[in-house]
Amino acid sequence: MKKISRLLSILFASILVLSACGTFDNGNEEGGGAKGEGPKQELRINISSEPPTLHPGLATDSTSGVVLNHAFEGLTRINKNGDAEEAMAEKIDVSEDGKTYTFTIRDAKWSNGDPVTAHDFEYAWKWVLVPANQSDYASQIYNYIEGAKDAYDTPDISIEKMENVGIKAIDDKTLEVKLTNPTAYFLELTAFYTYYPINSKIAKDNPDWANRVDESYVSNGPFVIADKSSTITLQKNKDYWDADSVKLEKITMDMINDPNTEYQSFKKGELDWAGAPTSSLPTDVIPTLDKEGTLQKSPIAGTYWFKFNINKEPFQNENLRKALSYSINRKAIVENVTQGGQIPAMALVPSAIIKENEKGYFKDNDVDAAKEHLQKALDELGLSDVSELPEIALSYNTSEGHQKVAQAIQDMWRKALGIEVTLNNAEWNVYLDNIDQGNFQIGRAGWLADFNDPVNFLEIFTVPQGNNDTGWTNETFNNLLAQAAKETDKEKRLGLLKDAEQLVLDEMPIAPIYFYTNNWVQNDNLKGVVISPLGDVQYKWAYFE
């Protein structure tokens, strides 16, 4: 996701333009339409659950993201080669100091026929900065744009009072953005959904516009949302500026929460794709599919972890957090439970971004060290035995894969440390609400990179709000990230970020488990699906052969 300069320290494989073959004939082949018409250009996928939101300024999850990424478009879009290219902006000028961006908006329409203007971008970005709107991704804007943090820190501020924020529509066609520091990956950020525009005229008249799929829900991307019920239906946006590049006429997104049901639907020809990045395959079938040669795999820049709520007993105690983390046998989990080529994670930032993080900051399955930290924790808590610890619950969102990982770790903690842990699961939306409200002790989480830089995994922990549900914060850590933001020497900057990562893992508000890989099977005839090393999927260029 880059256009101007790609950080040299970031070692990514090229984008995958997927046209892999599978063994299943799902029926969407030539002859599926009327004679001579060729295949129906209708894609059927599964996104596992209902998206928590369809508002670009409120989304924080991949389920919402996959819908928004096709219904909306930002100033830039990540192309087939993994670079940020002009999208809603037809021209981008950058000042010599790298701090002022001037975007010229192309002739484009909203799905209701209104023109897309620079004012729509200014309104959308400033809306995110209004504290009352509770955008968990506000940091994606205030970490970079001049005056945005001061605005966000003003409790009663409104969009109209943000005159000191470096986001200004000069006229309908010109957006000027001033950054606090030069940011090499800023054009990647403008392709991310937090930076999408919203139709300011609609939003001002109807603040509830994103909660219903009706005439008030307008978008500007390659597809429009035609229906949202038991499935989400996207239809090709005939007024999209690059409509000639879009071959699919329709995308149907099922919400099947059980991987086995999804996989059986795929084998019956009811789905054109099963597995990542929009859902997951049953762990039991992965070895067989791999042996057959039908399993498709790609590494992605993402980390699966458990987060500790340090505002809940007994996880204020650092030594207890370390005891639990060190005693996990990650190698056994990826080899015997997930079985999809995942990499054991003893670091926060995935090895796809920092290669040496494959080794990590601590030993895997270090039970001896875990027992030492457990004894220190008991002494500090004034307890004589683990049986005196408060009840501990590990929470996860409903999924066969998450359940198996949780059960494996529950068993490891029992055998290695004698600590009994109960398991709690909830549907995705309920689970997210519980996490956001702090109603958990240990919670499953994962983070897929929004852009190709280590800071994306570190900035989560700068303040105990937004996406940092652990409650952990550290002034030294914050200062390291502030220094890195101003550092222009790439090696020195990377060193500061590594020091910050070391500090997080020294205090262990999270327990990393593994670095993600994508595993899936697909229709033989489906071509042109693009998956980036960040785990994003794009169907803009997809078609049936």
C-alpha cells in the first residue's frame, strides 16, 4: 500500500493476483447463463458474521472492512501491484518538505448522483475527530494530521470549530492536507476506510444514514449495497468512474458462522470461495487439502494474540501476565491446532514486516521461566498457592478455530502452572461490545496491518482508549513513538520502534500467539481476485472465466 516511497525495512512479497485452480466445480462456468452468454459474473462468498457497522468512520474490523472496501473508495486505492494509486484523486501534489498534500478530486459521483467533492472528505475526516462520535480509529487521523490531536482532545468540539485542523477543502475539487510530520506511507492511509469520504449533504440531513440500507445509504465505490438482511448483496455501480474495470455484476456475502457449514456449501457449489481472508476453513480439513494440492496459502502481516485487561484482577500483576504468556507452547498450536502454516509469535510486529521477529523477544514454551514469574506473582499478590487466585476467564468470539486455540491454551496453563481457566464465547458483535466496555479478563484478538509499517502495530498501545482495550500505557513507550515520528533516518527510526516493541513485551499487556497466514479454496473459474500481504481482498478486478 504505497505510492511515493516504500520503507526499505519492509520486506513484503508482491501482491497475489489469484487465479489458482482447485478441485471443485462450483457451477459458475461457461454455459451457466443463456447459450453464448458465457459465465454469470456473480460472486458468492462468506463473511462469517454481520458487520458491526457500515460507517467508514466507525469500522475497526475486517468484516466491516471487506464490505466498505467495495462500496466506497478513498483518495487512493491499492492497485494489483500493491501500490497506492490515484482513485478519487486524479492528481496528487506533495510539498518539498513532505508535509503538505494537495489532492485534486476527479469527476466522480455518489450512488445517488451527487458529485463527490473535497468537502465530503473534509467532513468525513473531521467527523472521525469529534469525540462524541466515538470513532475507535480516530488515531489513524490525529496521529498524522496537523492540529487533529488537539481537536480530538477538546470534548465539546464540533466539525465547524476545527479551523485549526490541517484538513481543508479549498473548493469542490481541491483538498489540502497538512501533516504534523513527513509520513512516507500517507498515501497508503488515504486508501484505508477511515479516510473514505461520506456524502456530507446526506450525513448532515440524516446522522443515522449508515444504519439502514435505503435511499440514505449512498457510496462511491465500484459496488453499491443493494440489500442487507440474512446476506449482504452488492451490485455493480454503473456510475463508478472506473466501471469498465469492474466485471462482476453482483457479490453475495453470506454470514455463515460455522466453518464446516461454509466448507460444505462450497463443495456443493453454493459458494465460490471458502476460507481466508473473509472467513476460515475447518482446521480438520486443512491437512487433507494441503496434501491434495488444492489448499491456497499466503502469509499476511497479522498477529493473533490474547490481551490482558490490566484493570481487572489479577492482571494488574506483570509477573502473572508473563507466567501465562511464557508457558504457552506456540509451536504445538500451529502444528497441531491451526495447521495452516502459521508462525509462532514471540513478538508483536509480524515477521512479514520485521524479518528478525520470527525469532522474537522471548522463548516459546519456557515453562521454567513461567514458573519463576508465577511464584513472583503469588508473592506480590500475597497468595500462598495458585488455588487462591481469583477466578480467571478467557473470552473469544464464537468460532471453531478460536475455540480450539482457547482449549489448547487452557490445557497448557492447567498442566504447566496448575491454573484453571474458564472459557467464555460470544457472537462477534456481542464479543466486541464486551471488549470495548472492558468486560473481560483475557480476550482473544488479532491485528492485521492497515499499512506496511511497524508503527501500525505499536501505535495501538499509545493510549488506553480506541483499539487499546488492555488499559496499558507507558510514558517511555509513548515518547519512543513520538521520537520515531520525527526521525527521518530510516535505520534510527526502526531502532526506536524496536525499543518500543521491546518495552511492550517486557510488560506483556498481550500474549502473542502466532503470525497469520491465509488459507482458502476457490472456484476453478474465478480469476483476478487480489489479496495483499496485509490480508485485504479486492474483487474490483475479479471475474469468472
